[in-house]
Amino acid sequence: MTGTKKYFLRFNTLNRSLHFFMIISFLTLSLTGMSLKFSYTTWAKILSRIFGGFESAGFLHRFSAIVMITVFLIHLINLIVVKRKESVSWKTMLLGENSMLFNKKDFEDFIASLKWFVGKGPRPEYGRWTYWEKFDYFAVFWGVFVIGLTGLTLWFPEFFTRFIPGWFINVATIIHSDEALLATGFIFTVHFFNTHLRPEKFPMDIVIFSGSVPLEEYKLDRPAEYKKLVESGELEKYLSDPQPPIVLIAMKIFGWAALITGFSVIIWIIYAMLFSYR
């Protein structure tokens, strides 16, 4: 280990890479999609000019959709690879203590968190995944499935109408548009708050970019997982060197650019909904 400060590795290179492309694709989908949805507003027209026109925005939208679907599929394949590597059953994979599925402890942590917020109890001892991280995960999981399926239907209507009635194209348009609006609002408000704007992480948590977090911070954030690894003697396997300062600066610049872009989109959407919605 270089230096005296120890770091805990939470996310490997694949996880960080997938999240990076998820951010790029989602930001592009949001900007192009919202510029098309609110095409009658001034800010949407300016955005469309930046993209080279509404037709070019549509092309970027579909290309970004391909990137996001690819990220989604790679993630699913990686889950299968991890299962085989760790030689565990699907039951353990899906229902074990490190699963992304909600369990009894998440409910207990949620109740304990509410008590902690109002000073009626201690801070819960969170494990590898918190209840809000699981909520964020499944919100994206559901969004990719629903928005992706309806988007493909709108992209290839001739193909899909061989199997479904023509009126479903109109339904798919509404679902795709409204679900995309909901997803954009959720990611740029709830997810941003859960990840970056909580008091203990404000103004930004770059762990998903760097992959690692100071060990002392990790002990405070994930005491249950820390105790488990210490007791099993596996903690050393997860210790890593910190990222070079120049790399951390680049990560923060990228993170701030994403945050500012996301918050700007929310402001534009609110303005359009309040003053010029059609």
C-alpha cells in the first residue's frame, strides 16, 4: 500500500465503466428526449440547434438507447458470470445478504433511519447495500425495461405490429414519453440527493468513479459489512491504493458536469410544465 491512508474497494473496473457509459447515455437520452418532448419551448429549440437539428437529436437518441441497452445486457451477463465464479445458487444470489433484492433488514433499516432522522434512535448499521441504493437500482432496472421496450416498438413499428395491434403504437408513445419524463425527474432529483446531496456526502460522492472509499469512511457508512469482513479475515482483499490526484480531479470535473446538466434539465422541465406545457 502506498501512503498511510487505506482505501476500501467497493466497485471494480467493470462496474465503474458500465456506470460511466450509463451516465453518458442517460444524459444524452434526457437532453435529446426532452428537447423533442418540449420542442415548442425556447430552451428545446436551442438544444436542438446544438445537436444539429431535431432529426440529428433523434439519431443521437437512438444511438444512446443502443448504448444503454448494451450496458444493461452486459450487467445481466456479468451477474451470471459472478454467480458461476462464486459457485453459489440462484437462491443465494438473489436472496442472500448481499443481494440487490429487498429483504427484512432493508425494512428494519428504513424504520430505524426514520427514527434516527428525528433523534429517536441510533444510526442503522448498513450492510453492503442500503435500502435507497436498492430502490435506485430497481428504478433504473424497471425504467430500462419499460422505456427500452416501448422505444424499440416506436423505432420499428412495422415489425412489432406483426404481433401487436396498431393502436398499441399510440399507447407505447404515451408510456415511453411519460415514463422517460418520470425517469429523468427521478434520476436528477431523488438519485442525485441519495448519492451526492446527503449531508455525509455533500457536495459529491465519487466512489462510483474512483471505485474506492477511505477505510475510515467505509467503517462509518457500512459498519455491518465491515464487521463481517473483519471477522472473516477477508478485509485485506478489498484494500486498495487511492487514485492519483489528477485522476480524482478529472472525476470530479465529470461528476460536476453531470450534476449541473441534470439539474438544468429539471429546471427546464419545471419551467415548461408551469408556463408553456401543451
